[in-house]
Amino acid sequence: MPKVLVSDPIDQVGIDILSQVAQVDVKTGLSPEQLIQIIPEYDALMIRSGTRVTAAMIDAATQLKIIGRAGVGVDNVDVPAATRRGILVVNSPEGNTIAAAEHAIAMMLSLSRYIPAADQSVKANKWERSKFMGVEVYKKTLGIVGLGKIGSHVATIARAMGMRLLAYDPYLSSERAEQLGVHLVELDILFRESDYITLHLPKTPETYHLINAEAIAKMKPTVRIINCARGGIIDEAALAEAIQQGKIGGAALDVFEQEPLGESPLRDLGKEMILTPHLGASTEEAQVNVAIDVAEQIRDVLLGLPARSAVNIPGLRPDLLEKLRPYLQLAETLGNLVSQLSGGRIESFNIRLQGEMAASEGQPIVIAALKGLLSHALQERVNYVNASIEAKERGIRVTETRDASVRDYTGSLKLTATGPLGEHSVTGALLGDSEIRITNIDDFPINVPPSQYMLFTLHRDMPGIIGRIGSLLGSFNVNIASMQVGRKIVRGEAVMVLSLDDPLPEGILAEITKQPGIRDAYTVTLSS
């Protein structure tokens, strides 16, 4: 039975889901050294924000298949190291959407009305109404940086409160912005015109210290900044200095560059600064939601099923995954086939989407084809997570092309592998929803379903050759399930494809190639 380590506190409902398929060990508060010591025992790891999954831990995790982060961000996971090892990393991008959005709105309102400072004043037996004169958010301009699920929900709430909405998100379409009632602008315009700025984007090299002294200098002196996204997006020293000098109206932070927050000038800024200890996802509902979401994904992966929200499988969004699943299987099968036909090192690999497939999302299909290409040699070491990296490390030049003019099927896929031994290509298509057909081998037309054991021959189209191959296989007690021949011209070269019930015995391939008229022969073994 698989083993799952839960190294941070999660809701019991998540543990119950994991227990359906695995032995679950809950061990929280372990040191990095203790985690490295025990991680080789486990097939899956479930964490929140407390555990740091380092490259050293990943190197020690010899059985690990999946890391599940019960939350949105994966800043505490070395995703590149996991990807290189073929370990899936999943999160819960929607589980705490409502909680995080509501916390950002709460921070904005609390900052506008100085609610935390007023609360402390009353509790200190004071009555300082004039000291806490606030401002209204109605008709103010809110600049939203990042319009993902959380930013979009913030926009919906803020619009209902009568705010004018500006947004910066280079990946958002104008149609989606119009649906949300936001005006897309460049970042400099957002900085200059906003009365409030709320951040909803990941921390990346591009977003690190996005809010710095230079950015603050462009803002209104009354602007209020809210960050419930990720620490490090704001230069905290520059922010503290700006508030101290009255260059901005205030800030409310739920996340920090170093957590827990240590010695910091942010602590000494009075009512213009609100600090909370990373509470964005801290609602009962959110904790249940993320625990269920990630536990279900870990369960599915351990059962051999795909995950919904993998962060290190490029292009495989849940909606695309379901739609493209038959095409991914087609790509993987053809990749495996052309790899075995090539029979050696591959220098370049072209994936051509033809007909209706030319309009499909290409990246997932490319990844599936690479997985098939490399799986014969690498077996369990290659998967959808690391296929692109394995290909790059082997110096394989990968290209993707499209040709919508091909009309032989509603859509087809052609894979071409080139190496020192020459070039081989295979083309395939889907019949119905999921039935795979191999339709072309090295530009010879055929129409055969893939089978576990196959024999391909390149031969001269001449009388008697098919009968001789059949008799030879029979003498070795090999049963033929089906046979088809593809040729371009009569009595020219031809390809024969045999589906076999059993693998070829050792030595028979050499006997086949000795037959008159046989130019070459290849055996292929595909997954059953």
C-alpha cells in the first residue's frame, strides 16, 4: 500500500480521503533533517506553508511521486528540483479564493477606517473619535494588480461597493476585463491614478519588489496599498520609509518577505499600517476546501489518474486535460512507436498537428509525444512532468508545426524523428472519440490500430514475400493477429505491418532481414 506523509496540520477530511488508498502518517513540526531522514519511505507528501521542500529533500525522496500543497502558492517547494526528478507538484488554486479575496477587502476597509487602531484605543480606555477620521471607498479608484481568481473576486466585490476599477494583467483578455467591469491599463497608469492598490499575483523574479521606491514615487500621496498575495512583492524597507515620510496614506500587509515577521520597521508605523499573520486562507471553509482538493489529487495520482491542478505540467489545465485526453494518448503512442522505429539516438523531433488538430492547444500534445518518445529508453524515469527537461538534456531539438490543409481525417498528428540512422515518421488519427489508428509509416499509407506487439518491414513489393514472412513466423510459433501492407506504387517499395499475439523470439528478426526483398525490419512493443 502506498504511504503518504502529512507534515503540516490539515483538516481531518483530507486525511480521511487519503486513507482510502494509502497509509497516512501525520508527522508535523519535523526539522529539515528529520524530514530528509524519513522521506525515502513515502510515495506522496502533503504540506501547507510550514514545510520547506528543498532540493536536498527531493534528492532523498527516492519513491516520491507527488507533492501536494494545501493552498495556492508553492513558494516553499523547489519546483524545478521536483520537475527534474519527475515528481508532480499540485496545489489548490481555487480552494481559498473566497477567503483570500474577502481578507483583502477587509484589510482595505480596516485601513480606510483605522479599525484596528481604534479598537486598541477603546480597549485602552480612551475615546479618540477625531484621531480616527477615515475615508470612504465609494467612488474611489481601486488598482488591482493580477486578475486571477482572487483578483477577479476582489473586483466583483469592489465594483458592488461603487469603486472605479483599474487593473494590470498582461495575460487577461479585453473581453474578460469587460465582463469584470475593469479597465485594463499599464502598470505606471495604475500606480498614478489609484487611490487603493491591491496585489494578487505570485512572487517571481519579475514581480519581486514590484512595489519599490521608484514605483511608490509615481503614486498619489494618499494611496493605500494592500498585499494579501505573497511576501517579497513589496520592498518592505521602501514601504516603511514612504509611510514614515507621508509619501503614501498607508498599507495593510498579510504576507512578508520573511515569515514569521521578525524585527521590522513595519511594526512601528501606527494606524497607517495594518499587519496580520498570513491569514488570507485562514477560514474554516477554506481549510476544508484546500484539504479536500489536494487530498483528492494525491489519491487520484496514486491510483494512476491525472491531477487537476499540477503546477509543473506546462499547458495541462484541468479543462484542457479532459478535452485533450484522447489526443494525448494518440501523441504518446505515436511517440513511442517512432522512437522504436528510429532505433537509436534522436537529434531532432517534429510534432505536426494536421487538419482540425492544427487548431488545438499544442503544448500538452508536444509533452505527451515527448513522453512517448523517451519512455522506451527511460521507462519510469520519464513522465508528463519531466519529459521536456529530459529531451532538452539529451540535446533533442523539438519543433512544433501546424498544417490545417491536411484533410485525410478530421484531425491527425505526424511525428518525425531524425538521427544518425536516418529519419522516420509516423502519422495517426482518432476514429470516433478515442480509437487510435496508425495511418502512415514513413509516408506509406496504412490503417491499423496499435497493438502490444508489432512487426514492421520495409520490402520490395513482389509476389510471395508476404507468404514467406508468414511461414517464417509460423515456424517460430508466432501467431499473427492482423496484417496490412502500404505501398506508393505497384512493385515499388512497401511497408508491411503485422500485429502479433506474442513478442518475437530472439533471433527471428535477423532471419526476417535475410529474406529476399526485405530491406529492413523493426519490432515494436507498446503498452498493453
